[in-house]
Amino acid sequence: MVSDLDKILLTSVLTILGGLLIHVLSQMFIKVFLEPCVEFKKSRGDVITYLTFYSNMHDSRLRHNDADGYKNRYYKAQDDIRLSMAKFRSSYYSITPHRLAVLLGITPRFQTFENISNNLLKLSFLGDLKEEGDKMLENTRLAKETFKLLKVRGY
């Protein structure tokens, strides 16, 4: 037969172990799922920021007689857009379980994610890949499509 003192000790130990287990599991959930989701949202915000900030350069091309200041801004725009794409991709892949993030609407489905990434890569070249006969404002159209895929209101 178990005495009252033994019942109290057993209850205390089980309560402490249960609390410790809940704490450990919640910390794992935070580190493995929530923090990567927050990082993904930040990287999505960076993508939106850079696409908006450099919107006046989406369809521009460098010319040999452009000023050095403009050339530096142009190269910085390319680097910033490409870096935001890289962070967007890495933060997407760091989320586990990923299906839960898609189900909760935190991240887009994989095909949408790939479309966004491909658009950002194309946009990071700005107008460098264009030929004289190419349609004007093609990159602007691509940026608007990317905003729609990112579910930014107003696009």
C-alpha cells in the first residue's frame, strides 16, 4: 500500500517531469517551426522591399556612358534583389514540417515558390538580358506577377 507521502512525492515528480517535457517540446516547436516561419516572413518582406525600391530600374540597361554613381546603384540593385532571392529560398527550405506551413498559409506551395524564385532571378539581372527588340516593361510585368504570387495587395 502506498502512503500519502509517497503519493505526494510521486505527484510532485510527475508534475515536474511533465512540465519539463512540455517545456522541451515547446522549445523544439519554436526553434524548428516558428522561428524559421518568422525568418521566412522577414525574407518575403525583403523581397517586396527591394522589388518596390528598385522598381524604377527593372527594365533599365547600363550603357557605356552612364555615370559611375548610376552604375554603382545598378549593380547594388542587382545584388540586393539576388540576395533577397537567396534568403527567400534558404528560409523556405529551413521550415519543418513544411506541409504544416503551407496548410497554415505561411508559405506558398512549392510550384508557386519556384515561380517566385525564378522571377526574382530573372529580375536580378534587371535589363541586362534584354535585346533592343525585346518588349519594353517586360521586367515590370514580371515584378507585378511576382507581387501577385507573393499575395501582395494591390497587384
